[in-house]
Amino acid sequence: MHSPDVFASFQPAFAPYEGTDLPVHSPIDGGLLTTLRTHTKADVAEAIERASVAFGAWRNVPAPKRGELVRRLGQKLREHKERLAWLVTVENGKILEEGRGEVQEMIDICDFAVGLSRQLYGLTIASERPLHAMTETWHPLGPVGVISAFNFPVAVWSWNAALAFVCGDPVIWKPSEKTPLTALACQALFEEVAAEFGAPDHLSQVVVCNRHAAAAMIEDSRVPLISATGSTAMGRAIGPQVAARFGRCLLELGGNNAVIVTEKADLAVAMPSLLFGSVGTAGQRCTTTRRVIVHRSLWDRVYDALSENAARIAANKVGNPLDPGTLVGPLIDRASYETMQAALASARADGATVRGGQRLLEDVLPNAYYVAPAMVKVARQSGVVCDETFAPITYVLPYDTLEEAMEIHNAVPQGLSSSIMTTDLREAEYFKRTSDCGIANVNIGTSGAEIGGAFGGEKETGGGRESGSDSWKQYMRRQTSTTYYGTEAPALAQGIRFDV
């Protein structure tokens, strides 16, 4: 499975972190990749101090020069795209094609950030007072703490880091304990670029640690922004801790994403998006399609088509994600498999029809967790349907009116990605006005976002926005400044008189 030459080429990046604390396994076969030492709470505090020193230097580098560093990082990623994609697949289990896509996403956000480095625009604001000039400007914020999840082990870091670097901020990265090696590989590539560029030391740091040690970053006021991707439970714990010290949180949490299929949908357009959204990345995307809400006249037809396609994938397209013919790799670990089975058992107990969901390849790969995608036909939305299960489970529900469909759609606590399949302009516009999600697509699925638009969701998804649009503003502080350039005593605002 593992290419010894490719893996050996990463050893210099792993060597400084070698130890006995954290075994790292590949979900492909459950095999041990390496063992790392972990950082303590004191180690994390030292990293924060180093980042604070780096901030003092980096904030004074002109933004276009900061952009040049990110341009070079993007070029370095291009040069190592295949190697890094291979490591993403080996450590995370997503198919190699998706591993390549994830590294391409890193390259794309670097390109975006380079242009942004010359566009950190403020405002000139009309003053109500004569001989006064009012402006609004943006300044570097400080060290940014990035907590990433296993499912996108490098892309989410790049969304934050590329913007943070051009905005003048250092980054401290706590990767998932399930996927630390890709983080170390990215850090090594960044350090090469930073050394060639002459960037301050410790502009980017990786801390391999557990929740207890990571608390040092969450609690420290020297880290003004914590960007955390993970479960809603994680965000519910982190948010109040950061708020208590008046820090900022950028939270990307759970998703329970739905596609509405109307009776006016073009099913030839809809079905490929529904299938990829449901089974891509083995259902381990925050934007995975978890609910398909179908007009009752198409309910049976859509459910049967999804089930048949999922069965074909299970028969010969689930397997080693490094193989070109594979479409679905393994779940990340046994806990994910057990959570999936518990959700399916709950659905069956509620009277649902379940097709698929069984474990595959257990006889040849007993320490890996491959599953058949599960399609679940449910008459109503209740219980487990309202929960996010990070596995390839898709619930297919009926509706009679579009108003009812939107009520079903919005009646879950998460609010990340949504979609409607329709050829009716009125239905599409009604959906976009009514969806309570941060993302609302028409005739494309819930999964797969471009970096040009801001990514994030509402409700228990956390309200964060990353990547494109004006997401950069979260990594800077806003300052309003008024200058009086007259020769007599300046007038007060609101016409107030204060004569002595």
C-alpha cells in the first residue's frame, strides 16, 4: 500500500517530532505509519510566545511583500502536489483524486491571497464637520490559532494561513490527532519557503497535542483569533472560553445538509450531484449530502436510483483509495464505523427502510473500516435524521409543497450547505430566500465549494466564514480615524457646544 520511497521522502519533516506518545495509523489498512511525541501545555505556551515575537516583525512588512511569501508557498505546493496528495490519502483515506483536489485547493487559496495582499482596502468616510477627514483602515490582528479536523487535513489550514499571512498574522496550527503527518509535511514546505524569503522565525508553527494542551492556546489572550473546525460539541466548548477573554472565534462546525428535489427537477442533472454529495469522501465531509427531500411524486424513483447506484459503488468501487478505480475509501476509524451502525439501527427502529451500510472487506482488512454507502427511506424527519453522522448515510424524505420542503429543510440545528434541484426560476429564488444555511446552491450539490466565495454556515454550524470574499477581515482589526486639519478650535460632533 505505502510507497516506501515517497514516505521516506517525508521523514525529515517528521523526524523532529518522533517519539512514543501518539501512534499514527492509516485508515487504508489500519497499519502503523509512525509514532510522534506530543506537545505539553507548556510547549504550546512557548509557541504562543514565539508567535508573539514573530508578529512584532511580520506586521511591519508591507502587505504586498507578505503576499510574495504566499506566492512562493503556492509555487512550492505546486511542485509537491503529487507527494502531498499521496500523503493526504494515506493518512486520511480519501481517494487520491480528492487528495489532489485538496492540495489544489491550497494552491488556489494562495493565488487568491496573493491578489488580496494588494487589496486590503479601507474607506474614506464623509465627515459631518468641516475641515475633518475620516478614514477606516485595517491592521494586523495578532497570532491566529488554527484547529483543524481530520477530513480536510491540509486545506482548512491553508484557508486560514494564506489569509492570515497576508494580513500580517502568524499562525499556530493544531492539527487533528488522527492526521498530524500532513500538517508536519506542510510545515516543512512552509519553512523552506520562509527561509528562502527571509521571513521571521516561527511565523508558522505546528503543535501536536491533545485537548488539554490545546487549552493553552484557547485561553491565552495573546491569540486574539481561534479558528476551529470540528464538531458542534467542540465549538460549544471552545466558544465560551474564547469569549470569556474577549477573543474572537471563527467556528466551522457540524452540517446536516439537504438537497430539495422538486417535481420540476432535471434528474439527469440532479442524480450525479446527489450521488457524489452522499458518498464522496465516504460521507466524511462537513458538506456531505445527508438529507434528500424529494417531491412525493418522485420519492420512490429517486430513492431507488440512489440505492442502485450506491449498491454498484459498494460492489466494485469501495476499496484502497490509492487505486485509480476506487470512488469510496475507508472511514477514518472504528469509532466512526460504530457511530454509523448505531445511527442505522436507530433509523430501522423508527421504521425506516435501509439499503446498504454494511461493512466491506473485513476478511482481508480486519483493522480497516470500509462500508457500503447507506440509503435510508424515511417518511418523516425525526430522531437520528436531525443529527449529523459523519459517515455515508443519506436520508430520503418526501414532501408535498415547496413550503413544506423548506420547513423540513430548516428544521435541523445545523445550517451549513443546501441545494435545490429545479428548472423553475421561481422555485430557485424562493429557496435561496428561505434557506437558513450559509451556502444555498441551485442545480449543483451541497458538496464542493470554490475558494472565491466565503465558506461557512449558520446556527450550530457556528457562523464562521473562511476562504474567499471578505473573509480576510476576520484576521485584521478595524480602526476608524478622524483628522482635523484646520487652524481654529475644531467643531464637536453632533453640533455639541462646549465653550469655556
